[in-house]
Amino acid sequence: MLALFIKILLAHIIGDFMLQPVRWVKDKEAKKHKSKFLYWHILIHLCALILVLQFNFKYWLGVFIIIITHYIIDLTKLHLKKRINSRLLFGLDQLAHILVIALVIKLYIPYQFNLDFLFETKTLLFITSLFCITTVSSVIMKTIISKWDLKDDNNEDTSLKNAGAYIGILERLFVFAFIVTHHWEGIGFLIAAKSVFRFGDLSKAKDRKLTEYILIGTLLSFGLAILFGLGYESILKLI
């Protein structure tokens, strides 16, 4: 089952990412079903599938289903382009393709979905820890440092929207991963890397309050990540 999934997934990656130039994408978005590149794109998928499946005729029905549904999914995506957020649309598009691949594999290799593992204590602990690392930590930090809100109207246009929040979430996830995998040196590297990137902003600003604000935020972020990471490790040993 895994071998077949990897083969079909490889064909999907080749067709959807590696052999789809930007020019084709723009032409499809402009002309939709009238774009010749839409059909070239489908043809490439067909060739990739036939190749990775080693010209095995027993998979003809699966290949047919994947190609037809791929065309329908892509055409639907093109018509929804201006109505739905591009990031959400991309995610839904890829999810639909993966679901089709899973259903096709089921045609040849029957399998059952067992979701019991989602409700195991270890899994629930891991999910809870991820929520604590991301959402809960963000709320805690926002509450603590809200009294020192340093909004600089001159710099609002030069900063990406919500970039600070996303950076904080990513760095806490990295810290959590380093703790879980017992690579504490990675945390030191992460702190050093962030310090290097922040040094330029702080040296230009020459603002003591801003420096203190960033330092408090950084220490809080890393501190919470370490706290939840160690908490996860400690509770995991008790299970």
C-alpha cells in the first residue's frame, strides 16, 4: 500500500509542482477551460502516472479516475480563484487530490481507517501541548506585555501583518521540537539566529524601550516553550 501511495504521490508532485511553469498557471487563471496549458498539465500528469506505475495495465481504472478528477478539481479551483482566499484554496485543492489518491489506492489494496490512536492519552497530550505552545502561549504573552504596547505608526507599513505572532509561534514550535528530540543545542542556535536578525533593527532604532520590549517578548516566548516542552516530557514519563 505504501509503495503504491508513494508512486502516485510522486506523479502528483511531478505534474503539479515540478513540471508546471508559472506561465502555464497564469494562462490557466486567465483563460480557464480554454487554456491549452490546462490540458498539457493533465497530459503531463497522465504520462507521470503511467511512468511511475511502470506501464502496469491493471492500474488503468485508477489512472483514469485520478486524471478525470484532477481535471475537475483544477477547473473548479480556477473558477473559485477570485472568491476564496488563495492559501485556503491551495490547501483545499491539494487535500482533494490526496483524498482521490487515497480512494484509488483503496480500490487495489483494501484497508481500514483506525482512528483510535487519536484518543490515546499520549496523542491527546501531544495535541494539548501543541495548542499550549501556539495559541495559549500567544494569549499569555499578549496579556503580560500589553501594558508596554509600543506601536510605532511610522513602522507599521514596513512590517508584515501579524508577522511577529507567526514568528513567535514558529520559534516556540522549534523549541518544543528540540526539547522532545533532546537537542537542546538547537535552542541556543535559534536564540543566536534571532539575535543576529534583530540586532540590525535595534541598532537602527537606538530605542532602549524597544530593546527591552523585544527582549521581554523573546524571553517569554522561549520560556513558555521550554516550560510546556518540559511539562510534556515529564507527563509523558508518567503515562
